[in-house]
Amino acid sequence: MSVTDTEVLIIGAGGAGTSAALHLAQRGVPCVLLERGLVGGQASGVNYGGVRQQGRHPAELPIARRSMALWHRLVEIAGTDAEFTVSGHLKLARTPEEEAELVAYLDVARAYDLPLRLVGRNALHVDYPWLGPKVIAGSLAPEDGAANPRLLVPALARAARAAGAVIEEHAKVTELAFDGTLFQVAAGERRWRAAWLLNTAGFWGGTVAAAFDEAVPVQPLSPNMMVTEPIRYFIEPNLGVVGGNVYLRQIPRGNVIIGGGHGVSDPAVPWSRPAAEETRAAMALATALVPSLAGACVIRSWSGIDGEMPDHIPVIGPSRTTPRLIHAFGFSGHGFQLGPGVGAILSELVLDGATDVPLAPFDIGRWTARAA
Amino acid sequence: MKVAVVGAGPAGVRAVEQLVAAGLTPLWLDEAPDGGGRIYQRPPAQLSRDARRLYGFEAKRATALHATLDALKAHADWRPNTLVWHIDPHRRRLEVLSAGTQATLDFDAALLCTGAMDRVVPVPGWTRPGVTTLGAAQIALKTQGCAIGDKVVLLGTGPLLWLLAYQYLKAGARPAAVLDTTAFAHKARHAPGLLAGGAVFWKGLYYMAAVRAAGVPVYEGVRPRAITGAGDQVSGLAFETARGAARTLACDAVALGWGLKPEAQLADLAGVPFRFDADQHNWLPERDIAGRTPVPGIYLAGDGAGIGGADVAERAGARAALALLEDTGRPVPQDTVAALDAALARLAGFRTALERTFPFPADLARAVPDATLVCRCEAITAGDLRAAGGTPATGTARELNRAKAFTRLGMGRCQGRVCGPAGAEILAAALNREVAAIGRLRGQPPVKPVPLAEAAE
Ligand SMILES: Cc1cc2nc3c(=O)[nH]c(=O)nc-3n(C[C@H](O)[C@H](O)[C@H](O)COP(=O)(O)OP(=O)(O)OC[C@H]3O[C@@H](n4cnc5c(N)ncnc54)[C@H](O)[C@@H]3O)c2cc1C
Ligand SMILES: Cc1cc2nc3c(=O)[nH]c(=O)nc-3n(C[C@H](O)[C@H](O)[C@H](O)COP(=O)(O)OP(=O)(O)OC[C@H]3O[C@@H](n4cnc5c(N)ncnc54)[C@H](O)[C@@H]3O)c2cc1C
């Protein structure tokens, strides 16, 4: 059986892994990215498309800021803007308690240089006359926006290949080992060997980590998604609510994309499907938020599988058990925006041994150290 | 045991008949206002027309099926005007939309008799008002008693092309011309295989002969070039004759279609695997001759399980119901089972011959000009699709679902039900691959659009 040697092996071609391959290849490092299905075929390719910084856990904001800079350079990096548009993200409050949460986040945003503006009830209904009466306040992040998830990762992959990365699709990693010097990885009959291993396997990153005695409590997360037929374009900002039980955005061609609730999935297949009752509940929440959506027809619904950590922030950083193994998985339902930035950070950890964003909150040891 | 039957066409009616005979009260749903399905579709109550005029040679069968249908309604939980938009095979639930109201209905076993729809190949100009499918033109005639224009050209291939021409003639709406993309010589060569079809074959020959005898211009082995017109008006059909000469026919409407494809989205959502059938040139859900699928509790019958026509649909519906009853430990009449199996096996041979006689013109689909819309819902042209199979910024789409992800083909209102077959040919040609190798468009709920307002209470 032939073995291919490389410097860095990457498992999982979502946003994180593919961006890592691109950044490594751009700096001349031989790397091989192994993907079970097609690049961007899982969470990174089927998500809601929100490119949002507002509302993130403070620890994520430095990564989000770095990633945003890359989103703005996408055409130069990947040859397409992946329909990335800066539409603003408007987060809405429907109760005084929710409004208090919006106000509290203003301080967080200020500390991380994230532009954010509170919009009071009167101004809100003047600026966005289509909002329902139950909405009492909003906070607008003018730099945030959305993109087409189906395009991002395939475009990053093409750019990575052009820069010299090797990307193998239909290569499901089934064996993983570290012999003290090199990582040995097998996908069916094919084998690879490398000094470094990046675990960017999304929900399945938990399985990869477990293979190196670092099991973490990662759970599958399957947001419920739907899209309407095209209607007159009138909702410019990407809309969210405090609590997150519904979110929606309209693309200029007219379709309204709506998320809310959770679908069902079986990560072993992998397979996911929206749940009809959750779709119905999200429909009701959406029409409460924007009453004129009533009557628009839903033409498609879907779901996907992300990895959810108990504290809702990912694992990013070096392994605690194995040298030159770096994890970045479990993005807990909001890693699409982070993907480009995480890849850049991973390449720096490999090549420079450090990065300029604080990673301590994402340390895998927060789970494994406790268990040990 | 609660059995759900989706569809009240020939297959659904004969299935429910068996279930009721076995003492069950099935849940019976159809999105149409009444049963009958496509072939025996009924006009609205206020528009009464004589069965003989509506269904021609099939009048006796239509009357018999309608009588059974009407008698069964009281013995089933009959729900017309009810769209089944999703099926969950694990929790065994149907999601339905009925007169604006949503509901979830439980079942123990489901028999899907969802029928078929026209298969189209885009022709430049096909999105103009005045262009319909052959089936739609027939439905207009059957349910509303109207023709789609004064000078109607019928274009395509298959039994429905000639049947519709004949029905138009009988209704006093003489077609301006019939254009069959299959050459006469090809049909003649395959005719012997059709003899097994008996009466169906002779009826088909009769239709063709009657259309010619009435002096309707008939062109065979043609290649359509464009449906011409200005604004919202169709003015003509340009085509190439079998000998390669360019011709244009003046007309104000065109009905087109190239055979049928199963409406198998519910089977897809239920998790039934599909395979590509080379003769039908369709992706078909897997099932045995009795309609059992690999998914426990899910049975298929009629054109939704593979195109077979009304005679097959009636028998397949009865047979699938018997299989369901047998699988749940109920006694079934073995002589009936044996007779149905024998008939279904015989008719399957005829169907294969029919498909070979009127083949899907894959070459026509592959040659659709770059500027022509393939996906109407999302405004995707053949050129867009070929570009996805080239080297766009996202890399080559080597599978149909990948091209869907990149271009939005099949993501609109119809979810690829219309553009899927031609889109697959165009992409396969661009990739220089077999059409079976690039997969089929994955189904996603809802099967048909569901309005947001309905859930807003
Ligand atoms: C429906 C939905 C909506 C969402 N909406 C948003 C949003 O609006 N905004 C936002 O920021 N985030 C959103 N997210 C979250 C976001 O999509 C994910 O956090 C992010 O894409 C995760 O990227 P990833 O690279 O870690 O994982 P993935 O994209 O899942 O990539 C991991 C890859 O690893 C591969 N893999 C796994 N195991 C193996 C193996 N053994 N061998 C080889 N390959 C393997 C998988 O096939 C997969 O392609 C959403 C997620 C979902 C599911
Ligand atoms: C437009 C058209 C015209 C045709 N005309 C003829 C003809 O004249 N002669 C001929 O021999 N053959 C004709 N056919 C072929 C026809 O498919 C068969 O002859 C026969 O009708 C098949 O019977 P069936 O019971 O399998 O399906 P159908 O007769 O099509 O019945 C299926 C039923 O299921 C219902 N249904 C489907 N999906 C759902 C859902 N999701 N929820 C609720 N209800 C649903 C439909 O409303 C329909 O009533 C025609 C086909 C089409 C598409």
C-alpha cells in the first residue's frame, strides 16, 4: 500500500479546513486536505449564510474581526465574492428584558471596536416600517451581512488547489494514529503521513479528538431552515432576535431565507432533515416579526449538522495529548462567518507557533482536563 | 391499523378498494378537488360533459373507476383538496395542507399513488405565454372544454402527443400540425414489440391514422428550433424537417412534451432509494412488482412508481394494497394476487417496447442553445449550466446537485420537477458523462409551495 508524505494533513473541508489549506499553501507549505464527501458539503455549505459579528460571545469577537477582513478580500482571495453583501445585521427585541440585553451588549461591542447602534422603538418603526408591532427595539451592526454558503468553500478550495494544496474528496478518514513523530492517516486503501494534523472535521471533530484520547462533549446541532419564493425586495438587513428563536434575511433576487428551531439528523450517515413542526413554528415567528411575509410561499426547507459545545463556543487550539495536533471544531451553529479567519489562525499556529488572537477560552483542556 | 393512501387516480382508487374490502378505513388524500387522477380527471361539478365525449374509448373505464371512487368515499377518511407536502417515514407522519389549514396526520403504512407529470425539453421561446405542456393542454380540454389557441401546434413524442391530437380533432379544435421528434422509420421498426399491448396498441395506431386521415399536417423526425413571437404572443414554430430543411409553421399556441416522469418526491422524502431506468430514461424509486419499497411501511403504485399507464396503475394499486395487507398478517386472495402479478409482468414488457418506440430525445436536450432558459423559476439558462460544468470560480460541478448548489437550477417553485431532466442532460453533456452518472436532484420538503400565512395564528 502506497503512502503519501506531506507536511500538514487536514481532516474536513468545511470553511475552517479549506481556509487553512489555502493559507498554508499560500505560504508554500505542502498540505493535503481530506474530505469525506464534497468540499463544503456539510455545515459550511448548507447554513443560513449569516456573516454576523453582533451578538457573539466576546471571546469570539477577535476571530470574527479578523475573519471579516478576509470576507472583504474574498474576490481577490477566491475569485468570487460568494454573494457576500454588507447589509447590516439588525437584532430585535420584543420585550423589555430583550431590550436590556441589547443595551448590555453595546459595552461588549465597544470593547472590541465593533460598530453597533441602538435603534429605539419610534426610529425603528420609521426606518423599518414593515416590522411588526411587537418589536420594541433593535440594534444595528452596519458592518455585518450575509453570503451564499454554497459558493464559499468550493471557491476557497479552488484557490487552495491553485496555490498548491492537495484536496482529496470522497476520502473518509477511517484510521488515525501518531507514532511519536508522524501522524498516520488512512482513508480506505489510501494512506498519508505528516508531521502536523489539523482537526477541522466539524461535528465529527469530536471523533477525531477522541482518537487521540481527548473526547469532548460535542453534540449534533441541526438548525431548521426554509426559503420562500422570490417576493418584492424590501428587507435589507439580516434580521435576528434576542434569544435566536427566529432569524431571516432577504436576498436582492427576492427570496426570504428563514431559520428557527431544530431539525433532525443522524451524523453517522450523515443525514439531516428539517422538522415540520419546527418549520411551522418558525413560520409563525417570522410573520410576527414581519407581518407582510404572510402569504409568501415556502418552496424549500432543509437542515444540516454542526457540532455544538455545551458552552456554545468552539474548540480551537493545540491538543493537550499530542504534539503538532491542532483542533478547530464544534462551532456551535455560528462558524460560517468565522471559517476564513480560523483557517488563517491555524496556518499561523503551524508556521509561526503563535497567533494574534487569544485562544485560551477555546482550549480543549476545558473539557478534557476536568475529566482527567 | 391506519393506512394512508396518497392519490385518487386509477392506482389510488384500486388500492383503496382492496383496503376497504379487507375491512380497513384508510386515510385517503388527494390535492385535487376530486378523484380520477390524470387520465380520468373530472371537470368541475358545474361543467357537466358527457363521459363519451370526455374520455373517448376510455369512457367505460372512466365511468367504472368514477363509480368505484364515489362508492368508496364513504368508507374511507376521504380528504380531497389536500396536499401532502411532507412525509416522515420514521415517525410515520404526513404533513398536509387542506383548504389553507395545516395538519399533521399519523399513519402505520402509506401507499403512495402520486402519478406522473409531463417531461419537457426547453425550446427557445418555450416560456412564452401560449406554450403549455401536452398534459396541461389536455387538462384544459378535459376539465374546461377549451383549446389553448385557435391554431395549435402539438410537439413532442409519445402516446400522449397522438392521443391529444385525436382528442383535439374530436372536440372540433383541429390542430394546426403535429410534430413528432421520433422518425416514422424508428416507430415502424419498434412496432412489433408493441403487439403485446393488444387493444392499447391498436388504439394508438387508430389515433395516428385518424389524425392523418383528417388532413392534419404531420411531420416526423423533426428537430424544433424556436417558438417565435412578439411580446406575449406566439406566432410560429421553426423547426428542421427529417431531411434537414428549415421550416416555419404559423400558430398561436404550442403544446409540447416528451413522455412522462414520475411524481416521486414523496417516495424520495420517505427515503426510498432511486435507480436510473435506461428505457424510461427516468430515475425510478425502487420497489418490487407488488409495490414494496426497501423502506418499511412505504408502498408505491401507479405512474409515480414508474410510468406504466392507466391499466398498469389500476392493477398496481390493487396489488400494492394486497402486499400491504399480506405484510401485516391479513389473509389475501392468492388467485387475485397471481392474476395481478401475471398481468403486471405482461404489461411491463409492453411498456418497455413503448418507451423504445418513443424515446426521450436526449440529444435535443443536450443541444439546447446557451441563451435558452432551462430553469424558469430561477432564470437559469443552458449556458449557465454549461458554465457550472466548466471551470467557474467554485470549481467544476461534476454532479447535478452540485450544479444546483452553484447555479440554483431546480431551487425554485417547482423544485426541479420541470427543469430536472433537461438540466441533467445539459450538464452531463458539458461534463462528457453519462446522465445516470451525475445523479438526480435531491428532494426537499415541501413537495409543493406552502404559504407562510397559514401558520401565523
Ligand atoms: C443549518 C445551519 C445554519 C447555520 N447558520 C449559520 C449562520 O448563519 N452563520 C454562521 O456563522 N454559522 C452558521 N451555522 C454554523 C456554521 O455553518 C458552522 O459552524 C460551520 O460551517 C462549521 O464549519 P466546519 O468547517 O467546522 O464544519 P463543516 O462545514 O461541517 O466541515 C467539516 C467537514 O469535515 C468532514 N469530515 C468529517 N469527518 C470526516 C472524516 N472522518 N474524514 C474526512 N472528512 C470528514 C465533513 O464531511 C465536513 O465536510 C449554521 C449551521 C447549520 C447546520
Ligand atoms: C397531464 C397528464 C395527462 C394524462 N393523460 C392521459 C390520458 O389521457 N390517457 C392515458 O392513458 N394516460 C394519461 N396520462 C398518464 C397517466 O399518468 C396514467 O394514465 C394514469 O393516470 C396514472 O394513474 P395514477 O393513479 O398512477 O396517477 P394519477 O392519475 O396521476 O393520479 C395521481 C393522483 O395523486 C394526486 N397527488 C399527487 N401528489 C400528491 C400529493 N403530494 N398530495 C396529494 N395528492 C397528490 C394527484 O392530484 C392525482 O389525483 C396522463 C398523464 C399526465 C401527467
